[in-house]
Amino acid sequence: MKQIALDIGLALAPSFSNFFAGPNLAALQHLQLWAAGKVRSPVPTYLWGEAGSGKSHLLKATAEALREQGALVGWLDAGQAEPPEFDERWAAVLMDDCHLYTAVQQHAAFNWFVNALASSDGQPRCVLAAGALPPADLKLREDLRSRLGWGHVFELHALTDAERRAVLRQQADARGVFLSDEVMDFILSRFTRDLASLSQLLDQLDGYSLQTQRAITIPLIKSMLETP
């Protein structure tokens, strides 16, 4: 059945605290220590896994944790047609969706990688990257591909339906909202199933339920979707 991607406003900013680790606990703990400076080193970290496994969430959570410490970071993803030059003020460089990089982006990523590890002030910058494939399978220039696979590599796994249900139930309980099994089945079969989108949906359902003074049911969800 076709799933619906909702445009329901700004998502909660990705953070370590709102990442449900499930089978990806080792990667989460590594990045928490990494962002805290406890395992900070020139050895890069690469995350890979299927869509919805949490790669971008963890990269953005790491970037936010560093910014909260007052650090500047370089960010590169496949949507940046003209990447900026490497900036010596960056404390780290983060590169998302590496498997989609164009030749221009690959050139920039390699330049960032080299400069991060050989900065003029003698302080190596950290490199964190993510892609849909393991390093050996990336269709990238060899010098970049080999560097991405040089350090810590973590495979991320998407949550199972049971784990998604557990997260939704936990978030609903925290809001004082009851979701029946029927409603849960409806949501998981008809809406985009990544946790960020599901959390946004729950926020909107909670607000609409309060506004209309109705319990969250399938008819209420359909009514909300039909409301301009």
C-alpha cells in the first residue's frame, strides 16, 4: 500500500536524546563519546545502511552537539551543488549521502578530508561521513572511497515494525495520548515510517485531537488529512 509523506511543519531537531537506538546502540554510543571529545581523533567514522536507518539523524545530532559546544563544523551533502572551500575554523567535517556525490562533490570531499587531517595549525579535524553502501561498494573516486573506509565503520539497521510500534507507544504515553492497535496499524501502513515523520504525525494528531475534543481514531486521522 502506498505510504503518505506528510508536510506537517518543522521536525524536531535531530539529537542524540531523540534517537531510538534499537540495534544501533554501538554507533550511538560511539558518536556520543566522539562529540564529547572523549574519543576524538583523526581516525574517521563512517556510517552506512538503508534509508530510514538513522544515518542523517546521527550526523545532524553530532553537528548540533558540537555547535552547542561553540564549535564550527563543515557540512556536505548531495544537495550542495557547489560545496564551500575547507575552513580552518571547523572543528570537524561531516559528509552525508556520500553514495550520491557528483564529481564536483567528490573533489570537495577529498579536499576536506585531506585538509582535516593535515591542518596548518597541527590540530587534526574529525571526519564523520555516511552513505547507503559500505565503503568498498561506493562508486566514488578511489582516493576518497579508501579514506572513508579507513577508520571506524558502523552498519546501521532500520527499526523493525515492533520497534517502531514501541517508540510510537512510548511517545504517545509521554503525551498522555492513547493509540489503539487499529490506529497503530493504520498509521504504519499508510504513512512514511521513519521515526522523525512518525513523531511529527503524532504531534499533529495530538494537537488536532485537543482542538476537536475527539479521541485519536481512524476517522479523526482522515478528517485531519482533509482539513485545509
